Amino acid sequence: MSNSGIIIKHTTFRENDEILIIFTSNGKTSLVAKGIKGGKRKSLCEVGNWIDFDYVKGKAFNILTEVVLKEGFYYQKSKYPFHIFYLCELLSKFERENEDEKYIFHLLVESLDNLSRKPDLSIVFFNLKFLEYEGVMPDLFTCPRCHESLSKNIQNVFYGGSIYHNTCTDSFNGISVDCIKLMRFISSCSHYKDINVSSDCLKECIFITCNLIEEFFGLTLKTRLYFN
Ligand SMILES: [Zn+2]
């Protein structure tokens, strides 16, 4: 089979058909899966699954012909119910003209795979690497108001996509030293590393990085609310 991708969304289309949105290393593609409802292929074509597939050109939509399951990430959903759907919702809503998505595709596969180890850590890695790749990572070392180092301050403030000294802004959204340390560490890694971090720190880091993604890309992600 000549194509490979992760199903990030499916919607009903006519009575027994669905439209699948598939994220591949060449970007997103939409295909109609005819007669999928109630058919054998339904269980393969769930959100989060990695499939190999073929299609033929149709008038309005391309039509799925062959499909083989490569990795059934969806079947693990009971262990980390929100994580798979968060990653897929983010990529289904993130729109841009780009035909080379090799980096994001590999990041998605790696992150889905890492959910079986530490699901929350995998989401933080994904968010930070995504922000970095898109060129919108905030400065984790310097306060944008006074241009002094953040490292000596115990309590900093996260506001409008930047991190400030608490004395440099009127906002009260604190960001912990541990959260900043974790974000710095992940920024310094080229790949996922299994590290020990408290669940509170991971929750905070998910909150901050999801905020950054929503803010920079103008998205509203329903699934991120599950992490709170
Ligand atoms: Zn400052």
C-alpha cells in the first residue's frame, strides 16, 4: 500500500459512509470510506489509529479502497482516554498550507506511542516540540519586560504567552519554578526522554502549553478541558 497516516477525525457522510481526515507526512488528506458503518473496516478506522491505505480519485472526494491497520493506538484509549483525542483534535483544527509534514507526523506517531509509558509527559513533549517547530516557543530564560534573567526568581507569572517576573506584571497567573525547569529540559532534548516529574508539575505544564497553543494558533480545543 502506498499511503500511511493517522486518522485524526471522522464524520458521518450519507447513511453508511464516513469522511476520514488522515494526517500523513505530506499533510492532511480527506477520504470517503464507503459503507464503513456496520462493516468490518469500521474498527480499523477509529480516531488515533495508524493505517496504511490506498484510494482512488472521486469527483468531490477521493475514495478509500484498501486499508490495513499498522498500529491500533485507539484500542488503548481506555488507559488514557483524553490524550489520544487531544492530539487528534489539535491536528484536525490546525490549518496551514504545507505539503511537508514529516516532522509533525513523526512527532505525532512518537507521542501516541509514548502514551503507553507516561501519557501526561508525552503530551507535554508534544506541545513543546510543536510550539518549537512552529517557531512560537516563549522565552524561558528572560523576562520580556525588564530583560533580566528569570532563573533567580522563585515565583514568576505566565501571561499572554510570555513568562514575567511577578514584579513586572499585574497578572497573578503564577508559573512554578519546577514547571519552567521541565519546559527548559524538554526544550533541550531532541527526542522524548522518560523522566520523573510530579503529576502536579505535569498537570501545570499541560495547562500552560495548551494555553500557548490555543493562544498562538487561535484554536479552541474541547479535549484540553479533560486534563483539568
Ligand atoms: Zn522582569
